[in-house]
Amino acid sequence: MASKKGLWIVLGGCAVLLLAAAVFVGGVVFVVVRHLEIRPVSTASAGQEYDRLRDRFAGQTPLIEFERDNPARFRVNRPPEQRAPGKISTLHIFAWGPRDGKIVRLDLPVWLLRLKSSSGYWHSSWRGDEFNFDDMHLTVEDIERNGPGLILDFEGRRGERVLLWTE
């Protein structure tokens, strides 16, 4: 009798944990989808929008710099360790590719980056033809120490444009 009661308690606990996990995953998906925008635009419009966004960071050195002729080579301009983390709440992503003619904009809350980087490094499942974020070994702490501002300004050889910044 007692073992049946214990079994029901264990099964009930597992059901509650599964429900909590499903609610959490659903919440994360909701946040990402709510902050995702994909829309087709002309090359000229994409260029204007990119230039307008980039002008906000005139004179600022991005945290991540690529060699224009060899995007596989990059430099991460990590802020000094003793620099206090900056107050940031959102990572903004702007990407445009001439192949599909679409702009992708995504605003990710920093807490989501912290969840995604539980191993310490900020991993990305996006691997472009020309660069891969995973090779950078960039931490969320590096991004926070950088503070609000430009993270990445990339123009690919085929016209791709990617801009990342924090606020």
C-alpha cells in the first residue's frame, strides 16, 4: 500500500517537472518569436537601413572585428577584466542576405543569452558561409563588460550584412 502511494508521489512529481519544463520552453519560444522580424526588402532599402543603424556607432570599434578579405580571421577586442560589467538588457541582431533578399531582426533579452551560455561561452547555432560564432569563444561577461554598443559589424563578400549591438 505504501509503495503504491510512493509511486503516485514520484509520478506526480515527474508530471509537475515535465509541465514546468514545457511551460519554460514555451515561454522562451514565445519571447524569441515575439521579438523576431523577417521581411523581404530591396537591396537599396536594406543598405539604407544598415547604414542608418551603423551611423549610430560611428567611431566605435566593434567587440568583434573581421578581416574584410578573409572573414575566417577575426579579432575579439575584449574589454579589460577589471572593467565593471555594463548595464545591458538586450542584444539586437540585424542581418540581410542578398540571396534571399530578406532582413532578419531579432532582439534577444540578455537573460536568454545567459541561459544559452550555461557552459560559459556564448554559442550560436548559426554558421554562415564565412564565419562561425562558436570559434570566437565569446562569453556573455565579455559582452556585458563591453557595455552598450557595437558588438559586430560585418559586410560579406557577397553583400551579406550583419550588425549586432547591445542596449
